[in-house]
Amino acid sequence: MDIESKRVGVIGVGHLGRHHARVYTELLDARLVGVADLNENRAHSVGEQLGVPCYTSMEELIERQSPEALSIVVPTGGHYGAARRALERGIHVLIEKPVTTRPSEAEELLNIAAAKNLVLQVGHIERFNSAVRYISQAVRNPLYLESRRVGPFSPRVSDVGVVLDLMIHDIDIFLSLVPSEISRIAATGKAVLTDHEDIASTQITFENGAMGYILVSRVAERRMRRLDIMERERHITVNYETQDVQIYRSVRDGRGVTEILERPVFPKSEPLKLELAHFIGCVREKRPPLVGIRDGKRALEVAVEILRQIHEVFPAAGRAGCA
């Protein structure tokens, strides 16, 4: 193994965390030194599969393996505590979205990381979707954005509703594409099968006049992950799952308006692998990550306002404790 490979560990190896662990074993400049999970059987299963030590606590993994960096992939309520303990030990951290349950906690983590000169990246994986990376360079002046992220119910995520589980992806992308502060948010939501909101929608108005609409649902009949962006003379469509982009362009000439369809060709890769490779690169080169704690905090602040509106106006929508 390359002597310069960064020693990394994964805290929480459930549905997503086990993929973090797998990808680290595939990166040339990372060395997975262990995994930890409160569920001993789960930790043992992943550790055995990947050939690395397994533990039932983060502290034991740190004491025995001395990782330089950690992925924190525990339930949302445990993000702040785990990330803080790791940062205080001088360990670089990638923390899954949503960064914390309260913006004040995110600010505290930011201060600790800054004081210790540590990388603190937030796992907004859609930013590393090849199609999103392409449009982040191609989009010029979005006037209207519309995102639909819906699918059938799965009991996998039960600690938060769709705003913090699904919508926060789109909030983060909207904020990254529109160079303006938000002037108004209007949101609705409803619980259907859980104690949290299972369906939610929000309309976001920006100070520069741009508008955005997001619909998320985990009780839909069919799965859809789509983003539409409208500019003055272009309509850009993104399929998050296939990582395809279509651009409908209006060309005006003496005969009127001609619609031209473009299908850009660009390299595609597994978003999680790009995200973790970026994290390790930031640790190695001591540079700020593409999605830092300020991005995570800003997206969380918008999500918290959306949840406030949902639970004040529609109290039956659920009981998310992150206001």
C-alpha cells in the first residue's frame, strides 16, 4: 500500500455507510483501517466482507487504528456528537447530509474545524453527480428551477421526514446555482405513513427574481429524480439517475424561432466515488472542499424554515425536532 495513503474509517455502516466503506477500498490514495457500528452484527459483516477490523464504537476505532479521516454516516441525530468528537481528536471529517439537526451545531463544528485547520466536508452527494457537475458550469442565469424527487415508500429512513432526507439535496443544488439570497419561502407538507412529513413541496423566491419549486415524496407510485432549469432562451433538463442532460435552445432568425435539442456528452462516474475521492484529495492537499460546512449550514437553515412552516400551518405533518 502506498505509504502516502490516508488512513480512513467509517462510522455507521448501514445502507449508505457500507458503500462509503466499499469505495474507500477502491481509492488508491485511501486506506480503510476499520469500520464501527453500534450494531455488532452489521459491523462484523461489513468488516469481514472488506477485510478490515470492526468495532462497536467510534472511540475504540480511533484508539486502535488512529485514522486521519472519518466518514460519519450515523442517523442524523448523532451527526453533531460524532463529528465534534472526531474533530476534537484532530481527525478530518466527512459528515453525511443533513449536516446536523440545528444550524447552531453546524456553526460550532465549523469553528472547531477552522481552529484545528481540519477538512470538514458535508455529504451532499448530488453535487458530485456528473450531470450536476456539468450544469454547474453550463448554467448562466437561471430564471426558474423545478425539481421532482419522488419514489415509493421504504422503511429505511425513519428518523427524519422527506425535507431532511430528500429535499435538502435540491435545496443545496438550487443555492449553488442561483447567485442570490432568498427573499421568500412558502412550504406545505403532509404525513402519510410515518410520524414525519412524507410529502412536501416548497416555492423559493430569490432576491434577484429567480424562482424555484421543489416537490419531494416517499409515497409516490413511481420513482423520479428530475431537475428542470429555465433560462432566457434555454431549457435544461437533468436526469439525476441516468446522469443525462438535455438542453433545448431557442435560436431566433429571420424566419422566427427554431428549437434545437442538444445532448451534451461528458464522462460519467459513481457520484459517491467522486465525492470520497474529493474528500481525500482535500485532506491530502489541505484545501477547502467543494461542499463545506457553510454550504451544509445554509441548506439546513432553509430546510428548518420549510419544516417550521409545515409544522406550524399543518401540525399533523409530523414531529421533526430540528427547529
